[in-house]
Amino acid sequence: MTQQQLADAVFVSARTIISIEKEQYNPSLMLAYRMARVFGTTVEDLCLLEENRRLEDER
């Protein structure tokens, strides 16, 4: 899937997808939900929430 195809599927610009990939932008909850649906996963898994929680707890 191209960045443009994903952008079209979740109603944002390709630039937004690029910014998310470069970790320069955090998607809104709704955008994360739409992306998770496209990829057939959960928001938790898409955003690596469990892994990020553990990293924050270690600080």
C-alpha cells in the first residue's frame, strides 16, 4: 500500500502519513482508529501502546 493509498483510505493527505511515519506528528484518536481498521488491527497494537507504556514506566 502506498502512502497516498493509505491517505485516501483514511481521508488525510499523503503529507500527514509521511509525518506520522517520521514520528513528527501523532494522529488523532479518530485517525488512529481509521488506520487500525485499514490494517485490520486495533489502535492499541497499531500505536504499540503496551510497549510505549512499559518504556514510560521504566523512566
